[in-house]
Amino acid sequence: MNDKLSWGILGTGAIARTLARALSASNTGRLVAVGSRSAESAAKFAGEFGQIRAHGSYEALLADPEVRIVYVSTPHPFHAEWAIKAAAAGKHVLCEKPFTLNHAEAMAVFEAALAHRVFVMEAFMYRCHPQTAKLVELIRSGAIGEVRVIQATFSFHGGFNPQGRLYNNALGGGGILDVGCYPVSMARLLAGAATGQPFADPVAVSGAAHLGQTGVDEWAVGTLKFPGDILAQLATGIAVNQENVVRIFGSTGRIVVPHPWTANRQQGEPGRMLLHRQGQTAPEEIVVAADRTAFAYEVDVVGAAIAAGQQQAAAPAMSWDDTLGNIKTLDRWREAVGLVYEREKPESYPRRTLTVQQPTAMKYGPVAGVAIPVSRLVMGCDNQTTMPHAAVMFDAFFERGGNAFDTAWIYGGGRQERLLGHWIKNRGVRKEVVIIAKGAHTPFCDPVSLSRQLVESLDRLQTDYADLYFMHRDNPDIPVGEFVDVLNEHLRAGRIRAFGGSNWSIARVQAANRYAKRKGLTGFAAVSNNFSLARMIKPVWGGCIAASDAESRRWFKRTQMPLFAWSSQARGFFTVGDPSYRADESLVQCWYSDDNFQRLARVKELAARRGVAPLNIALAYVLNQPFPTFALIGPRTLAELRTSWPGLTVELTSKELRWLNLEV
């Protein structure tokens, strides 16, 4: 008994009781404690299962030294919070499905697991049942030929209760998240098996739903398209009973799984599948023995992985990438039917107090006119499309020591400015961050448009001023003095604290500063042009200007003008660049050249010697120039943000800089 893994259950609902029973039937686990928001509920639960400690708070459960793994069984919106807190307490985690409310929160949980070196798994119990492994085996063996169509349904009629978790918007209610996650996970598993992978992610997602009076999906259908033109038809609901089966249709047969979710909570449920082969009149019945519930199998999958020192389980149980793909697909299904939870909306997003983690590897530099030192890495705010995504990315950047955020009037029709503004207000960090705003993009590159856009940007950002304002483009048809004059007007009015030009030629920057000096005005404080180790062969966008050439570098060194380098890592060239990789047409057109591949080869060589990733060497090249540089980065995931960070600590000599740039 003492060799078994000690479990604590966080939450006292029906599924928590199911897991408690499963632990008593498992080979690897034992229940030692339960935590609830009330001492009464915890005591009642403990009384049912005997000789376990009852904690009257979740925090007390996490502080229990005997508990090694925590089962998180709260309502959906609280999964991420308590999984992260459990990881921070050094506990392994089994988190009930859906893993989190959305993809952004899932990323945060896994980052916490990495940081604290604990095991984490999403609790899809059917993935641990022997039936599922057998089904995967049949698909991989070609039992029905090439898989073409998958049909999967999980739906029930729960009875309308607007306060209950199934129908409550505040509790993440609705069919897609609660049980639609099962058909999605099954379709992705089977499409993966059909293509030789542990799972597959859809290339297209569409759907429709009935949204009820509480604003959640009461029944919904979805269509997924996978690589190889495998199609999946999914159905779910909390207000309609449907046939909860899985059917897989192939080129030479089909498989029917009458009870795919193996959801029996009381006793072992043997697996059963019907294999219909082309040309045979009767199906072949395949029975898979099972002596325990799927939940007990799940406990032992977790126990075996932890005993082996793993941080995640192997397929067909849910790996981290599998979970991330599943929740992203659920996000896309919800987007297709128009379901956004109230707590995901910018105006009602949950608040957090942020603290910079110490020690931090971040470095900072001054910019004339900007009140606080600026982080040498700058978060590009141009790809976040939802408040959860923006908040998770911005929180992580800030907590790692980043304080500079770059956005523009043109990005997303204003969406990115609004999200950044909501985040800053929500987190209460306006005086601790540097807002870099941009406007006057072609064809609206003139003083009047600049003024109009700046006022609109500040309104979207919910602030009175931008710390640093860049003209997004130049317009050589307008005398440079007109731009300097209007920028100084905004400077005097307090709408901006400093300004500069993005995609401005050095000649025009010099002309602007000569004009400012002659008139007794403030000149450009910084420039934001492309700068990276890889040379931009073709402009990424019209009107783009690079400053990577030798003459430009000499000018920046001589003047010590701060350079905010966009596409500082050549938009992924140093991560995926390869002559055989042609999937990203923009990458090929803008960065593929013989000399850039020579630079890439040297980057890889130096990275191997330094024990870092190639992209860290490419980033260090930008940050180690003999003039002030600030690297704009655009990570879309927390993993991309994390893997960029070591570039801050790589020091390069002048000789190494020249060698990387093919100068020696």
C-alpha cells in the first residue's frame, strides 16, 4: 500500500466520486485526501471513502505533504487556475476534461508543468481503455483500407437548469466543451492513426449550433477536414439524446463502435467493435477484455508514467501536444458557432496581479523621452485575436521582465490595440509598460491622417499617451518638416513621449533631425526598420526598409540611434529554414538565398557549440550590435516565447558577429 501513488482530489462533485472509486480498484494509486471549498463538503466526501483527510479549502489540499498527485475536478473555468497552482506546489496533475476553457489557458498549464517538473495529463478516460488501443491498431493495420469518413457523437438530455454547470455560461456550459470534446478527440486520434501519427489536427473546422437562452450551445454539429482528405462529422448536445456511437468508413470496409466512450462508472466494461469488411455479409465482432472501469485504467496509466519519470503520457492517452490540438479545435468549433464565454470577453476578463519573476534575464536600454528603461525584447501585438490569447502571452512576457509592447493602428482593424488596452487596464500596469504605437501607414501617410489615427489609437488603448510613436511608413512626397511639426504638436500636447520612423530611410531620418535642430524642435528618438542576421531578399510588405547592410550598421554605430528591429529572427528562417521546406511561400520569397543559408549553417554550428537553439544565436546577433538595439518578437505560443528567452544571455564577440555575417 505504501508503494502506491498518493492522490488528492480537488473538488467533491460526481466525477470526483467516480475517480475515488477508481483509485480503490487501481493497481498504482490510493486516495489520501480531498479538498473542497467548504469543510462540510470535504468531510462528507471523506466519510464516504474512509480514512482520508478532509481539507476545507483547495489551498489546504495542495499544502498536504502526503499528496503527490492532484485530480482537478472543478467546473471548467477553474481547471487552469488550480492545475497551475497544483504544479506550483510540486504536485503532479490529472485534470478533468475539457483540460481548460480554451487553448491559451492550456498553454499556461503546460508551461507551469515544465517549470515545476511535474506530470500533467488531461483526463480522457476512454483513451486509457484497451478498446481504444485496439481500435487504433485496426485502423493502422488497414483493416478497412484508407479511412475516408469518421462519425462520432456524444450527446444527452440533461434537463434545463440555468444555474447548473451544463447551462451556465459563467461555468463554461454547453455541449461542445462538456462532451463534444470526446468526438473531437476521437476524430483526431483516428485521423492520426490513419496517417501514421499519434493524432492529427484538422486543416478546416466548421459547424453550427443552437445557442439557448443562457448563451451556451445546447446542441451542435461540426465538420472537420484532416490531411489526406479525411472528413469527420461530429455531433454533441446537453439537451438532446442522440446515438452515442463512432463509425469509421474506409475504402474497403467500416467499423462501428457501439460504446466508444466506455463511460461505465460502476464496473468494468469490455470493449466491443463490429468490423464490416467489403464483400462479407456479416460483421466480425471484436471483443476486448476489460476487468476495470476506464477510470481505473486511467489512474494506472498516470501511475505508470510518473513511476517512469515522465512528464506526460504516451498515446493513445492524451499527450500535451494532443491536448493542445484538441482544445484549439474546440476553440475553432466554438468560433464557428459564435460561442464566446462572458469571462473570455475583454471587458469581463478575470483580473490578475502581475509580478516580475526574479531573477530575470531581461536587459533594458534607454530611449530619449521614454520615462522608464525599455526591455530589449519587445512583444509584437499583431497576432493575438482573443482576450485569453493576448492575456496569457502578455502576462508571461511581463512576468519574465518584458515591458515593451509594439502595436499599430492598422493591425486587425484595431483589434490588437483594443486587446492590449484592455489587458493594460485589467492588469493595472500602465506606468510599468512602454506602449509603442504606430500609424500613418500607406496610403494614409500624411499629417492629417497621422493625427486622426493617433487619437483613435489612444482611445482603443484606453490611455492618454503612447510612450513611443513610430510613423509606420514614410511618404517622400511630403516634406519631412511637415511630419516633424505635427509630431512635435502631439509631443507638446502629451499624446506621445517620443517618436521615430518605421521603414524610413536613413537619409530621411537625417533630414528630419536636421530640420528639428534648425527649428528648435524634438527630433526622431528611434528608428524601427527590419534588422536581422538574414538579409531580406524581397520586402515582406510593400514599403519595407531593412537596415542590415554594412552602411546602415555603420550609421547606427556612429550615431547610437536606437534601432527597434522588426522581423529580428527573420520570421522563422532560423527555426524552419531549409532548401527543401517550401510550405511557407513568404519565407521562401523573402529569406531564401545562398548567402542566408550559409549564415544559417554558421548559426547552427555556433549554436551547437554554445548549447542553445539556432534562433537564440540569431537573436543574440541582433542584441549584441555595437549600437542600441531592441528586438521585436512575435511569439504565437508560450513555447515560442520561452525558447526565445535564452537569446538574451548569449554574448557574442565582434569577431563572432562578423563571422556569422560572412564577413570573415
